[in-house]
Amino acid sequence: MNAEAIVSIHDVMPSTFERVMRILETLEGASVPPSTLLVVPGKDWTPDLLDGLRALSERGHSLAGHGWIHKAASGRRTLFHKGHALLISRNEAEHLSRPPEELAKMIQRCYDWFGSVDLPFPELYVPPAWALGSLDTGRLAELPFRWYEILRGIVEARTGRVRWLPLAGFEADTTFRELSLRFWNSLNVLLAKRLRGPLRISIHPGDLELLLHEDLDRMVRDPWRFVREEEAFGDPPRERSS
């Protein structure tokens, strides 16, 4: 049996919508089934763009929450935040350097937005740059999403348990990032195929134009068995929070 993979497209927002659609066309051309779209709610969503999101949902794509504005707060930052920004997230880790109470309100606001614009409520929340910040996983059961994705894998909100899942990414705009991600991806593909999976194939809006675009094309054309959130994460359903 082929190794499993789940595909997600990050940073879905008005300014990236056309690039996201090109990525979806590329994935369809590679016979990849509907993916998970990580939506940033706190942007200038027009009625036409919201109609576009609804159409994608109706075509089978899952929607997920992805922060609120996908930008880190201005002002004082922790030492960890500074290092994280330098190595991974730049100015994108919206959760970092914020108190837990503020993060909980942000997550609830993100969830509520989907219902307010007549989109299905998501089951998955992915903090920008996979950085959950100061919010302890034990508090996630109080919040509305069923799963939370971090760098290590998937957190089951009901239990706070983290399930490790390998991860591949392609957002390489420098030689350092190209080499680092190529090594990282090779290791994680090996782990997914030989040890356990599924592999999380994470695509950002500019990846078709960046340095690893050929690697991305080869990876999605590999003979994976593509799975959806329910099969990939395996947590039983729970009652939704309002």
C-alpha cells in the first residue's frame, strides 16, 4: 500500500487567492484530490471572494482556520520569538509574544467568522508558522476547533495529546532555505514512507515560483494515498462550542 499524505494550502486570503487557484489547478493536474485550505479571516474579504471560498468548499476542499491577520504583533518580543522569526517565521508567527487569554479570544474569533459569512465551521486550526505560542495544549478542549496543527504534528483538542506527523514544506526564497528544506523534506518523506505517516505536504501561495517548485511538483506526483483530515488525524468527533 502506498504511504499516506495530506495536502494543505496555507495563507488563503484575498491577496493570495489567484495564486491559490493556480496551485489548485496544478494539484488537479497531478490527480491530487481536494485539499485543506488554511483561511486567514481578518482580511478584506469581498462578497465575490467569499463566493469563491464557498465554491471551493462545495467542491470538497476542507477549510481550516489560520490565525486572524497572519502577522505578528508589533512591540516587545520574547527571545524565543526573535529566534523563531530569524530561522522560520519572519513576521508571520501571529501567536508568539501574546498572552494565553488573547490567543484564546483570537481562536474563538477566527472560528466564529466562518459562520458569520455562511461558510462551514472548520474542524482544524493551524496557527501561522505552526507556532501555538503560550497557549497550553491542555486549554484547547475549551476552544471550538477539533484539531490544532503545530510543527510536530496534530494536537487532539479533546485530550491535549500530540500525534507526531512528518511535514514537508517548500517556501524557499533563499539558498539557505532551499538547502535546509530539501534536507528536511527528504528526511520527512523517508519517515513517512518507512516508519509512520501520513506526510503533511504544506504548500504556500508563492511556492510555484520559488526555488523548490520542481521538488513540489515531483512530490505531489509521487504515488501517495491522499487522505482527508478525519482519516489522517483519527480523533473521534466531539460536540462543537458556540
